Amino acid sequence: MGFLDLIKKGVVEEFTGTISTGDLFLSLIIAFVCAIFITYIYKKTYTGVSYTKSFVLSIILLAMVTSLVIRTINSNLALSLGMVGALSIVRFRTAVKDPVDTIFMFWAIAVGIMSGAGLYLITIIACALLGLFYLISYFKVFKPIEKYLLVVNTSKKDSLEVAKIFANKNCVLKTESIKKDKVELTYEVIGKEFADQILELDNDYIEDIHMINIE
């Protein structure tokens, strides 16, 4: 038997030709549980303005579908070649605004690949360690910066005096809306202590003020 025949035999023997229902079900369960853990980490560390439920569901489905694809590829050589050909012509055009979202999607894919390959214990341990390391990095090593939006209502003639109050490096004017003699100013403020000082400020120039936590 030649060298090429040995390689061919080794490759073909890796494919069982059948899909075990128990293994398939277990792969999906492991992928689902790990995906739930990933979405928990994502929600716990999310710092954006609008939290979307669709993205969280996408992470769960991505892990489970990837697990199903890998389990199918492992069972049949023809199916694996057909799956590779089908996936090669699929183009995903959804724009991901935050690079961290891309990493979470890649994490879900990795979980799906490992669970689909039958590496159940390794999948659980690796997923747990990644989540632990990420939480430590997020809360201890790289602490999140607290940001707030202060919506200030004042009169047009007092808007300059209000601008002097917010003339600070921790404040950035985001929007300014003028309606007749009323002005609504939206400032982004860094630090809860400074934001609380503004809220407690007794000033005749500020008619009304609201604070929104964005991070």
C-alpha cells in the first residue's frame, strides 16, 4: 500500500457515516449552555447605548448551528465537502459596530466547533476560563469609565451662564435644541462624583436637569 493510499484510508476512517442522536443532542445542549454563559458575560460587561436582544439570540443560535454543522461534517466525507462549498459562497454583510461584539461572535463559533467535535469537557472548561479572565480584565485590570448624560433645560438668555458651569474637561456638549426662548442642552459627563455635584448645584440659571447613565 502506497503512502497516498495510507493517507486516503486514514482520512476516510475519520468519518463514521452515521450521526448518533445522543451525541448530536449532547452537542447542542453543551453549545446552548455555553452560549447562555457567553450572553451573560456580554450583558454584564455591555457598555453601549442600546442593548439589542437580537444580537444576544444570534450568539446562542450561532453556537448551536456551528455545533450542528461540525457534527454533520464529522459524520460524512461527502457532506463535509458539500458544506465547505456551500459556506464558501455565503457572504455576511451585517456591519458590527463594536469590535468586542465580533469577539463574542467568534467565541460562540469556537464553542460550537468544540462541542460539535465532541470535546465536551474541554468546551465547558475553556468557556468558563475565558469568561473568568474577561471579567477580571474588565472589572479589575481595565476598569470601565462611568459616563452620564445630563439633559439641562434653561432659557435662551441664560444658556451662556450654563455653558460656563459645564466648562470642564470632563464635560462634552453633545446636542443643543432651541425652541423659542427655551434651550435644551445635553452634556456627556465623565465621573459620577462630578455628575452628582452638578445635580446638587442650586443655580438660578438651570430650570431642570436629568441624568442618564450610559456606561
